[in-house]
Amino acid sequence: MVEIASETIAVHGSTCRLCGSSLWHSFVDLGASPLCESFLSAEQLNHAEPFYPLDVRVCAECLLVQLDEYVAPDKIFTDYAYFSAYSDSWVAHARAYAEAMVTRLDLSPKSLVVELASNDGYLLQHFVARGIPVLGIDPAANVAEAARTRGVETLVAFFGEDLARRVVEDGRRADLLVANNVLAQVPNLNDFVAGMEVVLAPDGIATVEVPHLVRLIEGVQFDTIYHEHFSYFSLTTLVRLFDSHQLEVFDVEELASHGGSLRLYLKRRGDERHQVSARLRALLQRERKGGYDRLEGYAGFDASVREAKWALLELLIGLRRAGKRIAGYGAPGKGNTLLNYSGIRTDLIEYTVDRNPWKQGKFLPGTRIPIHPPERIAETRPDYIVILPWNLKEEIADQLSYVREWGGQLIVPIPNAEVLP
């Protein structure tokens, strides 16, 4: 049963959440989909699910690519199914970051590291191990509790300017302010970034990690679009966003995580200790050459998405007609966008597995594909396994190396469906 949610009025309507301009230009329309982390219990299978539009627009003025706010954040993030610590590679990524920041900023037990959307403490735990005080802020009580078991002090709340002022009134300001993969999940960008400026110490540094829109476009990573991600950023637009709140981007790193991300380094405007880096200037120039500083650079993505969808369906349908059994690996948010947009259900992918016990025994939203523990693969020996969190394909391929015992093969669905050698 499917219920198209039409009674929810978008908070931002047809205006840009960054600059307030009217939104007239479509970037890609992925139809209607349920919330990507709204996993179903067996008891819910006989009930309707709300589906919301995935019609993405691009602002002609500031070039922010964005979704309307169809669902309030407290309906999404207060009891959240994503736990960062279940990805070994992501924990390793966090450990390397912490070590680099301790050295680069000379952090000590007199410093304070504040992380926004700190999840289950996967990152801050590495600072705690070095005796550096930390404060995590996250709206999801269930993941915050997991963080506290790791010794990470966590405040359960949505971050914004008001909360930032309360933290400062409590005598705490961030020497290092961390915002990893949260900016896309913030409907009120200006309030969030204004809060960053408030809580940052006078000589503090902020780092922000965010999926790079250019990599999304060039890699046809349409499955990273879902309702929990309200905005999609180029470096050009990010510089404008932070500049409007007295924060200056002075350096950037390109990361492989999440299909291609940016790590921005921010300082207060007027802080002369950190000069603008050559790689920041170079990446801005590359975006200009690619046309991402003007509206025309965002045309044609919709056609590329349709081709990627058709290629995946042709592969799976051909394998099923040949009598092959197909399973999935993982139950990530991106997988639910991919499966719902492509119309893939249990006739093509029999089941999926996930290491997160919270998801096991439940069903994927929309497609109703059952989620089992990873051991299910060895028990049923499918011929093909679709890696839904394709950004972790190397890590998952290692975990699934045993499928060679029966000739099993792995499929990566994005950007063009392929069977791994």
C-alpha cells in the first residue's frame, strides 16, 4: 500500500533556503519515495507508507541544489537508524582525521573539540582517548546514548544559533569545531552556520565535510539524493554560504568518502594566521571551467540518471531471466533511493543484509525487501550480490571474499551497473 503524502506543505515553498530567491529550475526529478531511514517492522507491512516528492531544484542566483522540506527534521533525526561505528572504514577515516587535527592545531587537554551531529561518538572517541575534552551535539537520543558509552559527552538537541549561545553562556567555545556530513541535513542553513560562528573560539578552526555536488553530477550519484539531505553543495556555493556569516574558507581537501567529498577549513574573517591555500583557488577555478558557477552547468543530469536506472534494470532482469539468485548487501539511505526510483523489489533482489542489528529483521521502506544479518548470504549462496553502499565497495568486497567459494559475484550499481571482476 502506498500513500502519496500531499497534506505536508513545504516550509520553504519555492524559495531558496540560502538566498531566498524563487526556485524555477529542475535539477532532477526522482519521483516519490518514502523517508530513506523509515524501516518497517513486520507488523507495519499491512499499513500504508507516506511517500514524498524527490523533485530537486537548483537556485539560479546562488546555485544551491536543494529539496523542499517536506518533513520536519524532528520526524527524521530524533530516533535515527544510522550508526557510523558500523563502518570500519569510516571509523578509520575518523581516527586519521583526529590524529591530523591534534597535530595541525596542537590540541591539548586545555582545548575543546565540539562536533555537530556527533552520532554515536565514532569520531570524538579518538580525542577522548588522547585526554582532549569534547562535546558532541546530536538530536537522536538513541545514537547519543551509544556515544556516551564511549565516554563522549553528548547533548541531545538540534544545533542552531540559540543553542550555540547557550553553550557559550555555559563557558564553552570550540577550539576545533567539527561538522561532518551534517550540512546537507540542515533545512535552516543560515541559522546553523550562524550558530557555528557563535560557538567557534576567537582563534578556533572549523572543519566541514560535505559530499561534493560536482562528484555527484559527474558520477551520476543520484542515489545520494533523499529527503534527509535537504541541500547539495558545490565549493562555489559553500564559500558564499560561509562568507555571509563572517566565516572564511581558507583551505580544502578532496576526499574519497561518500563517492567524493570536500573537507573545508574555516576561520573567522580577519584571522590572519591562515592564508588562503592554492588548492582552494585551484578547485574554484576547476568548478568555473566545468560550468558549475552558472546555471547551464547543471543541465542534463536528469537524462544521465535515467540511463543509469535503465542499465541497472537491464542487468538485473537479464540475470533473473537466466535463473540467477540476487541478494543485496547493506541497507543504506542511498540504497532506498536507488531501489524505489528504479522500481526494484523482491522479484529482482530477494533480500539484503546489514551489520546493524537495529535494521535486522525489518524491511526496506517502499520496496519491502527484508533485511537479514550478514550470515544469510553464506546460508543461501546467491549468485550475485548488489553492493548498495557502493562508496564502501572495497571494504565490502573484502568482507564478501568468501562468496568465491560458490562462484558468487558482486554488482556495483552506480554510476553504471557493472559486475566486479
